[in-house]
Amino acid sequence: MKKLETEEQEGKQETAPEADLSQFLLMNEIDPEPAKLRLIGLYGEVDEEKAAEITFSLMALQELGKKEKLTDPDDPESEKVTTYEPINFVVSTWGGSAADMFSIYDTIRMVRDYCDIDTLGLGKVMSAGVLLLASGTKGQRRIGKNCRVMLHGVQSGQSGNLSDLENEMAEAKWTQDTLVNCLTKETKMTKKYLKKILAKRMNIYFTAEEAVTLGIADEIV
């Protein structure tokens, strides 16, 4: 009998610390669940593979960050509201495909309607990467102090007969006009300013400080 009582006491001693921990977390309003990593990275060229990975990740993280909360935590009968945890998006790219850039951008716009997207530009944010950095939630777009930003016009390296060239030039013009419209919406740059830059047909570089002034980012880190 004494042996049985001893075993029961040992069992209680083993579970007691766990119970005490739960009570401590509850009393101090600490969430026992570990913090979720909600981070997406674009490091390298903007291409179809990267675009697929980023767009699917954005949509998945939107749903995973979905939570229902009571408007009044002290009233279990109060109305429930849906909230979404923010997503962190790191951008470091030389640029790449305009079509894949637009696919990521349009996904960001859709997801941004529900949850904040905090963008961070590091190292290099060039060409297609500029729109992606600027597309983060206003006030939550950061850039590294030594990051270089670069813009240039849409490049078309097509060859062939005259009708093909005309068709491709029309498509390149549509792409550049659309890029200008999107950048105008997301930054402080005007259409006149952007068209003047892109008309130079060369790479135009900006410092992190200039990127903030132009509204591509909000804060230097």
C-alpha cells in the first residue's frame, strides 16, 4: 500500500510543474503557442518559378493568419470579428520578368485588402523589384541603409519581320505604361517624373534616402 501511494505521489509531482506553467501563462495573459514565422523572401531573379512560390505563399499565409476574436473579450456573447496577422516580405533582386512581377503585385494587392504586408528591401531592389517593395502596406515599407534601388524602361529584345516588331513594340509600350500607372499609385512619383526617367533608356540609381523621398519605402533600417 505504501508503495502504491509513493507512485501516486511521484506521478503528481511530475504533472505539477506543467499545471503550474499553464496557470502562470493564463494569469499573465501569455499565449502558450509559439510565434508563427510569416515570412516570404524574393532573393534573386523575378521569374515564373519564384512568382509561383510567392503568390501561393501569400495566399496560404493570408488564410493561416485568419483569426476570429470577440469585440469584447469579457463578453462571450459579443460579436465576432475576423482579423489577419501581417505578412513580412523581403525583397532583394536585380529584376526580371515583367509578367511575373505583375502576377506577384496583383496577388499582393488582393492579400493587402485583408492583412498588412510589411516589405523590406535589402542589398538591391532593381527594375521589377521596385514595384514589389513599394506595394507593401503604406507606413510599413522598410529599406536597408545600404540598399541600391534602380529603375529603367521596359526592354524588348525581339527580332523578325516588321509586323512582328510592331506588335512587340506595342506590347512593350503597354507594359511600360502599366508599370508607370502602378508606380504612380504606390509611390509619390508622378507619371511625368517616371516617363522622364524611363525615356533616358538607361539605368537610373537611387540611394535608400532617395527611395524614401520618392515614396518607394517609408523607413530606413
